Amino acid sequence: MVIHGGFWHQRYGLELGRPLAADLVAHGAAAYNVEYRRITGGGGWPETGDDVLAALDALDPALGPVVTLGHSAGGHLAVWAAARHPRVVGAVSQAGVLDFHLHPQITRRAAELLGGTPDEVPGHYADASPAALLPIDKPMVLVHGTEDEDVPFEQSAAFARASGAELVELPGTGHMEVITVGTPAWAACRDAALRLARQRTG
């Protein structure tokens, strides 16, 4: 399941995930590119998360185990879904937002999604931030560029230390390469997703 990013805002949609889903299909996987309600479009918390869980519920059970793959805010939702939905057997986070408390600029963005600051809506942060949900007893691969200008690399590095998740560090790589088909950064994400899926189906 491909979950697009865009800091949960309306101006970004599932068009970001279409090339990724197509490439996954070309490499032998069934891929579903899903949409969710976003800020100013009926989203917020818990609605945005509920939509991702509903998308998982809607998948044909005959498809078997599901690996979530998400970029940026979609990385948040991919790992969050792994913690919350029994159908998910693994997650790949592409430059994911994984700790809503770790960086001030991330906390400001999260406040838009969650409807307030950590002091104002602490329950939302406890429910939504993947770092607050540890331990997550499923394999997770965190792919992140060291030169990411939007989501600090330390979001993934710190989460890997805390969770034991696999960290794939991409030196000299920014935020968008991980969703640009044809780049080594995207290949690392695709290969991780296929590996997790095959571990559970093979």
C-alpha cells in the first residue's frame, strides 16, 4: 500500500504515489495507491488515520499480508498503520515523520494535523506519533537522505535507535529523490518493500 506525503495538506494528493505503485507492479507486486482526508479537506486527527485504516480494511483478504510504504507524512501513516492494523506485516518509511516531539518544525506541522500543541491535545500526540507507540513488533525499514531539507534525517536515525528498525542512510540525498522512480534512492525503497512482502509470503 502506497501512502503519499505532503505534510497532510490538500495541495498534495495521490498523484505523488502513482509512479511508485506502477513501478512496484512492474516488479511483481500488487500495489494500491491510497488517498486520505487532509488538512482543510475534512482531515485532521483521528480522521486522517481512520482513512488509512479503512483503506486497509477494504483490501481483498485474498491478497494476503500488506506492507505499507509511505513518504514524509505518508511515512508517518505507514508506520502508524503498522502499529495499529493487524493486516500490516511491515512498513517502509521514506523520509518519514516519525517523532512529533523531536524537532520544532515537525511539531509545528504536526499541530496542524492534530489540532493543537502537545500541551493542548496530548492525547492526540500519544495516539498519532509513531515514536509514542513503541514497541512496534513488526519489521520496519527507514530510508532517509542525509541532506533532507524538509524532514531531518535524525527523525529516522533516532527512531531506528529507539525501535531497532532497519535504517537505510542515503548520503547526499534530499527529500524527493526517494519518490523519484529511476533514482537509487527510490530503488532502495522499492527493494525494501518487496523484501518485506516476500518475507511474509514466501
